[in-house]
Amino acid sequence: MMRVRGLARLARSGYARGQWVYSSLGSGESAPLLLEHSSHFRNPLQSSREVLSCRVIYSWVSYAISTVGEQVQLQSSSAIEEQVDPFSLVADELSILADRLRSMVVAEVPKLASAAEYFFKLGVEGKRFRPTVLLLMATALDLPIQRQTTEAAVNALSSELRTRQQCIAEITEMIHVASLLHDDVLDDADTRRGIGSLNFVMGNKLAVLAGDFLLSRACVALASLKNTEVVSLLAKVVEHLVTGETMQMTITSDQRCSMEYYMEKTYYKTASLISNSCKAIALLAGQTSDVSNLAFEYGKNLGLAFQLIDDVLDFTGTSTSLGKGSLSDIRHGIVTAPILFAIEEFPELRVIVNQGFEKSSNVDRALEYLSMSSGIQRTRELAAKHASLASAAIDALPENGDEVVQRSRRALVELTHIVITRTK
Amino acid sequence: MMSVRGLARLAKSRGRWVYSSLESAPLLLELPSHFRNPLQSSPQVLGCRVIYAWASNAFSTARQQADLRSSSAVEKQVDPFSVVADELSILADRLRSLVVADVPELASAAEYFFKLGVEGKRFRPTVLLLMATALDLPIQRQTSETAVNALSTELRTRQQCIAEITEMIHVASLLHDDVLDDADTRRGIGSLNYVMGNKLAVLAGNFLLSRAFLALASLKNTEVASLLAKVVDHLVTGEIMQMTTTSDQRCSMEYYMEKTYCKTASLISNSCKAVALLAGQSAEVSNLAFEYGKNLGLAFQLIDDVLDFTGTSTSLGKGSLSDIRHGIVTAPILFATEEFPELRVIVNQGFEKSSNVDRALEYLSMSSGIQRTRELAAKHASLASAAIDALPENEDEVVQRSRRALVELTHTVITRTK
């Protein structure tokens, strides 16, 4: 990681155009990783020879970056679609943000640090998914620099904008973790006085307090951006998170079997945060409402695809066979897309769903029906559809000749592949 | 109430809100002596009451905008709550519509404390609406009347919005506090966590907060947004301070006042300031509004602390004693520990044993803790009053009356018995 930081610092000073240069250093590690990628990641238009030479060029470039330490001229390989590891592109920036968040909590409210395990909870492939999306989106939406402005002014504006966009990423994480604390730690049952162990009760209180702390800090940070439209967007996100969780808590038997209800709940619980914060990034960048809506569509479809695959993985785990996943959704009585699709094919499954899944025999029967149905398949297809809608949103963004911008856009497209091909 | 509305509508044609305190006349006659302006002599006081009762009668029969200048020589008493009662019920309706949710259980939870009968004393909105009137800038005569009307109404609506936002934030914090305190009741009914569970109560609080911020964003004033965001931060900080005190901090008056500012006064002070900012007032005036709110809030809480020990009587131990039973050490005890260091030992032991509660009450009764708390409250109340007196001159009778009402409140908070 040291070398990455070094390059970023050099790039910051030497890069008079005020843009952030990322490299995927530690790329000693990532180059082999690229070579192991399965075939989905290749641009289907490439011939095998091109693919091979692309990989060769890419590893050379990575090596060049690590030894020479200069701003990389990527135009040499612009004719060929390079593969980018989206997470590495922003890893350095992200670790600064994560440290900032973590140290703020520890410094100001040490007693809440025990609830801090949630702050370190990592998502897709062990990476910080949401902030990654947002930072990539920030770069992808960089408006072309006006040549008349002085370089110093450009630098100042660029880094101020970047700081504001990083702030969106931080706010998003704070809201996300606060909702985890309030949703996951508190139990759903009526907790009357006297019931429950002290630890359990204290755990609840810490969770409420820690969540409140994060939410209040998010509010302050939000207000400091001095953009009331962005405040509206993120306020709506909080409302949606609450709505989604309540929808889940208070679901009736009819609603439990409704795909429409499920997708609405999923939008509120998962996709709204990413979609609205992508839009906020676009607004801060001064983009038009058309472009802001494209950013929104990307986030929304990416989020939906993400959740649908999450649902599948809960059944399949890292294998392709059923029942190898943790089955935690179904055991908690949460009915997800694969089961909902299966119900359409096997109405008798609805009866089992209505009975609930406290008895493991019902879980087994449901899995049987699921395996007979095309539930898993159809869920994957739906996820793929949303993933390609997300990808299309990026392709629809206004032209931008800048290589760094293009690379971030490629990374965003890469993510739409990763969310549907991941196995955990 | 009908005649109040009628009068208000008639008065609106001049682009101003005119309030009257019709029903409140009998109430005024019953007020104890603290409420009188101490500079008044008794015949004047009597004369004042007679004049006031006549004036009220004149309103209800004449239905005209009262020319109050005839009695301007004598300080008239106003019942602050009646002055804004009509507007408050408009606010209550609007609030109920602002917190509507789609999911039925969430809707029930969110509106729980906004329903008729459980809105509480609505102390904060009263202060804010009075402040809004009190800070009314003199109308420029050049502007056309319709323009003036439109601007006035729009400003008023925005200031009412601050009152609504404040209530939403306040109730959100109540919902969470009740979860943290395991409270059973609130405002005379079951607490939301008791009735619908902890999780729903927490979620409802978050929901109200999100609606508050949505309303805040609609005001399109980033300074006001920052002020209210700061309030939310303070509320949480105050709660954290309360839940994580060390034994040194527990006996520290300074820590206690800071915590009290965060938990109680910050909301009123910063929303008063927001009302001033929306009115386009200068920074100095906005700060005076802030100081009023802050000192009023602190005075309010200090008397709350006393009442928890004394209740409606003047003797100790008749109050609910709920603070001390929850291990919350308040100003009277803190003053008492200054006189009786051995009380500090008991405080550090905690108050789970009722014998410790009894011993603490003994020390408290021997000390001048209650007395000193009342004195501190009075000091803050008069600072609040001074802030109003420092406001820039404004001849308008309606403005003056609101200012008098605000000063009245500084008396009410320290003389109330519940």
C-alpha cells in the first residue's frame, strides 16, 4: 500500500491538471488476479490474441507504474479495452476515508467503539462496495476542465469538489452503518421491562446510541455541503431505509408472496442509498439533471442486481448447488426472489411459505420446490437485466475524452459484471 | 375559538396576523402575584386588569382590530400560549400531514405523539411563533400592499415550518430517549417503545428525523439547515454524556450544565436563531434570539429539576423523584454536594438502593440546593428577558405584545409548579 500512497502523492503534486490519478499498484497482486478472471470480464468483441496482448501490456504498464512512479500515459493502450479492478482504483482514497470515520468514532465516543465492529464490516469480496461506487462515479462524471481558468484555480476547485464528493461517500457509510445498527441489532419483538439479560439490553442501547451518533454526524456533514437538494436526497434515503425495514417487519402473508412488494422493499432497503447518493455526486459536480438521473439509474440498477444475487447466494453459497448457502434469509422467514419465482411455478409452495419456516422440515420442502423450479435461474436473469441497465446508464453518459474519466467509467461497468458473477 | 379565527381573517387583509386572547381574560384574573410587573403599584395593577377585561369584551363585540394604544401606558399582561393558540392548531394539522407514512405500522408509530391530546405542552412552537412576531421587521411603505402581504405570509409559513421541524426533531429524540431509558409512559400515555416495541420506536424516530430534514431542505437556507443539524448532534451528544458519565463528571456542575444545554436548550436556542435568520435579521439580533432561547431553556430545565424533588408542594420528596431513581444527578443535588462532600460518596454508589435515595434527600433538605437551583434558574430567566429588551425598537403593537409574551414566559418557566 505504501507505493500506492507514494504515487498518489506524487501525482497530486505533479499533476497540474488537478486530477486524481489512480493506479492499481500492489498490482504485483492484482495482475495474477486479472489473469484468473473468468471469461465474462473480457470484452466479447476482442479476439484472443488481442486479449493476450492486452494482458501483457497491462502488466507491463503496472510494472512501469511501480518502478518509475510517474503519471501513467495510458493513451498507448487506448485502442484496446483495458480491464480495471474497480476496487483498486479507489483503494487508497477509500482507506483514508475509512480511517477518518473510524478515528472520529474512537476519539469522540470511545464507549461506542465496541459497537464499532459494524464499521469494519466489509461487503462484496471483502471490499467497501458503496464508497467504491461513489468515488468511481465522482471521477466518471468529471466535467471537462475549462482551459481559460488558471491552473491554480482549477486545482483548488477540483480538490474542493473531490472533498465534497468524498463527504457524500462518508455520509453514505454513516447512514448505512447506522441503519445496520438500528435494524440488525435491535430485535423485532416487544421488549417489555424485565425481560432480557443485561448484556442484551445494554447491547441494544449501545446500538441505538451508536446509530444515533452516526446519523447525527451524517446530518451535520450533509448540512455542511450547503446544497439543499443533496440534503433532500439523503433525507429521503433515511426515510426509505426505515420504510423498507418496516415493510419487512410488518409483512402480511399476501405481501410475502408478492414479487412487486419484494422489489419495492428491496429498492428501499438496498438500492435507494446507492442510487440517491450517486445522484448527489452528480449534483455536486454540477451535472445536468439528465446526467444526474443517469447516475441515479446506475446506482438503482446496480443495487437491485446486487441484492438479487445476494438472494441467490443465500441458497447456493460458493457452489452452484442449492442448500449450500447459509439459508439465513429463509430461516428468518424472509422470502426472497428465488422462492417468489418458484411460487409462480408451484402454487403449493405458497402454503408452506404461509406456514412459516420455524420448522426445518418446511425449509427442506421449500428447497425441494426451489430446486425443481427455475427460481434461481430466473433470479440470475433478472439480476443480469438490471446489471445491463446499469451498464447502459454509464454508456449513455456524455462523451469525455479524458483517459482517467474513461477508466472510471470502465470500472463502473466492470462492477456491473462483478455483482452478478461474484460467489460471495 | 370561532371569533378568534374570524378576527384573524379580517386582520389578514393588512398582511398581519392579529391575535387576541379572548378566552384568557378570566385566567389572567387568577394569576398569582409573580406575574405582575414588579414596578407596578397596586391601583395600577387593578386598573390594568379592569382595562384588560374591558378590552377583551370590546374585541368580542366590536370585531375590529383593537387599538391598544389607549392603554399603552400600562404594561398589559398577556397569556403567551393563548396569543398563538390558533396558529398552533394549524401547525398541529400540518405536522400530522408531514409525518404520514405509507406503511401502516410506521404511520401509527410516526403520528403517535402528534395526535390530538398528546401533543404535549407545545412549549417550543409557542416560543418560536412568538419570536417570529417579535422579530417582525418594520414594513417598507414603498412596497405595494399585496407584495407585502405575500411576503409576510410566505415568511410566516417558513417560520411556522421551523416550529414544525423543531417538533419533529424533539419528538424523534423523545422516542429514542424512551428506548434508552426503558420508559413506560410519556405525555400521560404508554410510551411508543412500550406499546409497539423498541425497534419500531427507534425506526419511527429516524423517520421523523428524515421528514424534519426534508422540510429543512425545502426552506432552501443552508445556514438554517446547519443550525438544526447541529441541534441533532447536540441532542445525541447530550444523551451520550448522560449515559457515559464518569464519577467525576457526575458530580460536576459544569458537565451538568453542558449536558443540559445539549439536551434541552440547544433546540430552542438554535431554532430561535433560525427564526431570526429567516426573518432577515442581522447577526446581532439573531444572537439575541439565540440567547433568549438558550437561557429560557436552561431556566426551564433547572426548575424541572427542582420540581422532580418538590412536586406541586414546596416540601421535598413530594415530587416523582424520577431523576434520582434513574441515577440522574441534577442541579439541586450537585449544589448540595458542594456543601456536604459526603453526599458525593452516596452519589458514586448510585441510587438503586432506596436507602441511598432517602439519605440524599436528607442532605438535600439540610442544604440550600433547592434554593440555589431556583436562584440560578431566575438568573437565566432574567438573562432571557434582557435579550428581549435588547431587541431593536419596534413601535408596532402586535410586535410589542409578542415581546411582552416572551418576557412573560421567562416568568412562567420559573414560577410554574408542574
